[in-house]
Amino acid sequence: MSPVQRIDRRELINGLRALAALLDTNPQVPVPRYSDTTMSIYTRYETGATNDGEAIAEVHRIAALLGTTVTVNDGHHFTRVSFGPVGYEARMITRERMTLHAARTSYCDVISLDGDEGA
């Protein structure tokens, strides 16, 4: 599926149920041992938000629906609900923070530290 294709909500839910049923009935199929599994919604791209304020408000709206709080840290706004090792989260990173990150990493490909060759 192309990343630009919309995913039908009902198809997504049915797919999650089918995956759970597959794992439940086939205990020999491995699952992650050391990490959780998270479905992330990036409110800047996956909602109708057109600017930072709207995307932040969407994180807060989703948090109210989930009964969770919003955490803000260094331009990142997020909320999460967990079901054991499975989670659902809404995230938003401000344009200012993304611009700062791009500026800080813009030179990475032109610098080589001693010992980096062949890494």
C-alpha cells in the first residue's frame, strides 16, 4: 500500500483483530520480546490540522477522548494510552523544533570523525 493511500478505519480495526487472532491461535509465531508495539498518529499529517496550534489542539482533543494527559517536552506534544505492551499515541512536533533539528543535522553528511571509515 502506498503511504499516501488513506486507510479505512474499519479495515484497520479488522486487520488488528485478525493479527491478534493469528497470534493467539499460533503461539509458535514470534512476537517482540524487548519492545512494545505502538500505533502513532501524527496530528500534523493525519488530521485536518493546518498549523501548529491546530495540531496541538488535536493532541489535546485525542487525550480527552483517551482519558490521558498531554506531555510537552522540547517542542514535542504527545499523549499515550497503553494496553500492556501495546499502545496508541498522538504526537505533534512544532515547526520550530523541526526546523532546529534540520539545522543541527544539516551538516552530518559532510563531517567524518576519525574511525568512522567503513562503519
